[in-house]
Amino acid sequence: MKYTIALLAGDGIGPEVINEAVKVSDAIAKKFNHEIIWTPALTGACAIDAVGVPYPDETHEICMKADAVLFGAVGHPKFDNDPSAPVRPEQGLLLMRKKLGLFANVRPTFTFPSLIDNSPLKRERIEGTDLVFLRELTGGIYFGEKGRLDGGETAYDTCTYTRVEVQRLAKKGFELAMTRTKKLCCVDKANVLETSRLWRETVQAMEKDYPEVTVSYEFVDAVAMRLVQWPNSYDVLITENLFGDILTDEASVISGSMGLMPSASVGEHTSLYEPIHGSYPQATGLNIANPLATILSAAMMFEDAFGLKEEAATIRAAVNKSLEQGIITEDLATKDAKTYKTSEVGDWLVANL
Amino acid sequence: MKYTIALLAGDGIGPEVINEAVKVSDAIAKKFNHEIIWTPALTGACAIDAVGVPYPDETHEICMKADAVLFGAVGHPKFDNDPSAPVRPEQGLLLMRKKLGLFANVRPTFTFPSLIDNSPLKRERIEGTDLVFLRELTGGIYFGEKGRLDGGETAYDTCTYTRVEVQRLAKKGFELAMTRTKKLCCVDKANVLETSRLWRETVQAMEKDYPEVTVSYEFVDAVAMRLVQWPNSYDVLITENLFGDILTDEASVISGSMGLMPSASVGEHTSLYEPIHGSYPQATGLNIANPLATILSAAMMFEDAFGLKEEAATIRAAVNKSLEQGIITEDLATKDAKTYKTSEVGDWLVANL
Ligand SMILES: CC(C)[C@H](C(=O)O)[C@@H](O)C(=O)O
Ligand SMILES: CC(C)[C@H](C(=O)O)[C@@H](O)C(=O)O
């Protein structure tokens, strides 16, 4: 088969980790007789520098025409100190999510046996952790009306959700739960927020369509606690945009393998795959960034966007083998273990697929 | 001196833990020649049962007349499954905060050396943790306009902040930082929210009045991560209501001493002291709940509301001694350590002040 993949490398270490994912993907394609056409496009700070906006129309066209999008990371320190600057990389991210209709962000958190001791949490608390957050990504307070009143003295943000928005996200949650241990947790703040009450009543009404799924409803503050206490008690969690932003980042730390966690954003027009980490400007150009999160994101792409399970499994098996054999970048090294460069890890994987 | 303290025991284990705090407070008063007048009042589920509302006017009058409020916990399972029920204990809590003008919730997280291994986090990650959250408590999305549109199909919540609201909270943050290690972290989501940008610009403008304080600005998602990674890197954190709700609960788990953490809510008219834990309905009447969080809340009250440092220190010293000597309730017990009843812990403290 032939696949067109939009390649949005972005800023910082983005191009370096994307490069390794391309190498590994090409090797997989060759092995399984597929053809991949990569269509690179600008996004983030580099797009602002080049054309003045973080998500150019041309990039959007390229994404819409592709079978999937592989994304690196965006962000540059020159934009960091002024969150009210008129043009910023994050705006491109939000615009891209909205225009591509990527309403569900899929963020798995799982443990790698060989890395479990990297976690800040004790081994017995995290062993067996294998959870997935489905974060709503194109609604809520991120996209509601916001502004100033009283000559700038009062600020407001509006969180809005429609039943349809909740249903389409929850549907993905129920479906995902059906492929796993059939446990779904709806995370909300229904004791305070009207939008949360809409979430809860909508999910409750859908329960009858998935009689095998056990659904729990937990408040966001309680989940923030239990995630640290017993992450392995969760399976699939669904939640709104802002809660998802906070909780998925919290969860990412738990497994001790934050630099390895992939993610997908899926929805109406296409799907996008990206590592959960940022653009780590300090490491730019040093060939030290860990490419595995991006490579595992490519594996998610093969499996979920193209339905190529074996190809995905082959990538994951090679990644596991590389970890077991200590072919690791410096972020994963304990004590004076030998470490490898970004490109060396990619090369090793290509040679060991 | 003579102090009038409004006593809001609330629901579940509330009355049991409050009872021990009263015993210890009375013993301290006797030792230091103070007089305490306790004025009990209803709040929570028990107030709904008795008079139909969770925060009766009479209770409010009693709180307004008192020098401070000591609070147990509210909540009853019969209200749990229906967050849209017309009358619920939480509404009383929010109304009380608003009417008493308790705009700053002070939530310390610190470690007890003898309990450090109870933490889900590894010892080396949490040793030395001693941070305080100041959570804004009477504004934001909790109190903004909310409702339904389109015949119930769309829900919305509004988050609003004024510069004055931010200033008064931030002022307490700067002042608190001055009494500690002079590090202040402002937690926001200024890359997305207009209210966060108001927070950030307001705090930035105040920096010049506290030249000795080092201020950092971090996004809420990043703090949710770093709290689990390196909680001991924080000192004072200030944040808005909803972020504070989530992050203070997350932080409470870190020290492994969640059942021991006190809190204060301060502001315009009075101050209120309460354990951070809830009403644990399952333990009601069993005399097994840990009274230490409430007793340490009483210590905060002596120190902060009445300026009685030595009295507070005496309570804390006795609590530390009780922990060292293993006079603990069953929640703190590891393996087959001997445990004590709620009232026995209180009795021991009274005898050992
Ligand atoms: C950069 C920021 C706008 C973004 C978000 O809040 O969604 C990021 O934190 C993320 O989670 O992808
Ligand atoms: C019960 C609930 C309304 C309350 C809150 O969200 O403020 C609680 O979680 C708290 O933190 O005191």
C-alpha cells in the first residue's frame, strides 16, 4: 500500500526525533512492501519565522491531503516570557487541532519493565500500570469566548460543551474500553461545574449501549490524587480539555518513561501522531534527544491510522529490545551506563527490526 | 485571653475528629491560661437534614461573631450519586467560603520523618518537602455564571477574575514567601487563558514591591508533573481556585501524610481551620479516624488567628512525639503495629502536652 504522511517536524529537537521516526518508518515500509510519501510542512516557531504564522494555510492543506500527520514538537524560548504576545507557537497548535477536527487526544501511560525504577513512584505502586486518557481536544475553555472588561481590570474565559461534543468523545472512550479491560472512568467536577454535569449525564445515558463496560465517575481532584497513589487501578479515562491537559501530564511522570510516551489525536478529518514531550530547546542540534516517543507514535500511526498491526508490533518489539540491550539515550541512563546518540538509536532500530 | 471559636463539626467522622481537637485545645488553653468558648453550629448534610439548607443563616451568624472557625468535614453518600440534586452539602461549603470572604486557602504539604515511607513516592524524591499552596477560594469558575442553552444541549461555565482579587491573594503569597525561603511560584495557564494572563501580569507588577522574593511562573500542566517529580523544589505556590483544587489534592498525597495535613482559609471577615480530608462516611462512629489533621489545624488556628506561637508549637511537639512513639490510628499503621482509637490519640496528646 501507498501512504502519504504529512511531516510536521516543528521546533527544537522536533526535526531530530522526527528524522529517526522517518528512518524507522521507511525501513518498516520496505520490509512490509509499502510505499510512504512524506510531505514536510512548517509549523510552530519555525513557521512564524518563515511566514509569520504558526500554522500556515499551506501546512493545513498538506495535512488535509495526507493519510496521517506525524508531528514533532513546537515551541521556542523566545516566545516563552510573554504569553500575551500577538503570535505564538501554541496558537498554531490550537488552530491545527480545531481545523483538523482532532477532538480526541489519546494518551497512553504504561510501564517498561526495564525502566520501572526510573519512576519517582515506588515500584509496587506502578507495576502493571496501563491506562489511556482520552482528552477532549477541540472544546471547553480553550476555545470558548475570552476577553477583558472594565478597561482590562476583569478577565474572563468561558468553558462551553455541547452534548454532541461529549458524545463523540465518550463513544471513543466506550469503544476503547471494549478492546481493553472494559473499565471506563469519566473525570469531571460535576459537584461544581455545569459543563461537568452535562458530561456526566451524557455519559450516563450512553451506558446502556455498552452494558459490558463498568463506568465510574470521579472528581478531577480525587483523580489527581489516585493517579499518584494507585495508577494501576485505572484503565480508560475520559475527560474534558483542561482537566485532560493537567492529568495527562501528571500521569506521564508516573511510569518513569515520560520520554518514551507516544500520543495520537484523532477526529473528523485526519489523525495526528506525536511524542508527548516538548521541543527541549536546550538540546537542539546536540543529537541527544530520545527518539523513542516519536518512533512509538509512528507505531501508533501504523496500527491505528493504517490498520497495520504487524508493522506496529515490529516497531514496538525492536524498541523493547533496544531498551533491554541498553541502546539508550542519555536521559534514560542510570549511573555510568553507556549511552547512544539520537541517530544511533534510530540506526540500531533500523538494523534490528 | 478569651477566644470564641465557632465549631462546625459537620458530617461523617467530622464530629469525632473535632472532638479530639476540642480536647487538645482546651488542655492547651488551661496550660496557658486562656479561656475558650466553643459555639457549635450546623453545616453540611446534617444541616440539610435538620433545617433544609447546608449553611444556615444561624451558622453564618455564629461564624461571623467568633474569633475563628474550626471545621470538621462535610458530605454524605446519599448526596454523592446526584451532583445535580437541588440541595447538596458542597453548596454549603461554597456559600460559606463566599459569605465569610475566605479568599485564600492555605494548604501546607510537609513530611514527617517517621512517616516518610508511607508515601507512594520514593524517599529521595520527597525528603525535605515543605511547600504551601495558596489557593484562591472565592472566585474563578466556581462562582462565575453557569447554565444551559439550546434546551439543555449546551452547558457553560464562566471563569472570571478581577485584578483586585488576584492582588489580595498574591499579596498573601508574597508575604508568606518573605517568612520562608523567599521563593514564589505563580501557577497559571497563561498560554491559553485570559484570566491566567491577568494573573500573571498582576503578579509581575507586584514583584517590585518584594525585591527579595524570587518569582517563577509555571504552567499548571508542568506543575502537575513537577509536583510528583521534585516536590521539594517548591516553596510557596499561588494559584486560582480550580487549579488549586486539583494541585493541592495531588500535593497532599506526596508526603504520605495525607491524613495529617491541616489547612486554613483566611480572608475578609474571619478565618477557618480544617483538616484536608473528607467526611469518610464508612468510618463514621467507629472511633478509628485520625484526629491529627484536625488537631494540627487547631495549632494553625492558635498561631495564625490568635498569634499564640508557643501554644501552637506545644501542640505540634506533642503530635511529633505521638508519631515517634507509635501512638497512631490504624490508617498510619504498617504491618502489625499496635494502633490506637481516635479518642485514645486525643487522650495521649492531652496527657503529653
Ligand atoms: C502548549 C499548550 C497550549 C498545550 C495545551 O495546553 O493543550 C500543551 O500543554 C499540550 O498539552 O499539548
Ligand atoms: C467539595 C468541593 C466543592 C470542594 C472544592 O472543589 O473546593 C473540595 O474539593 C475542596 O477542595 O474543598
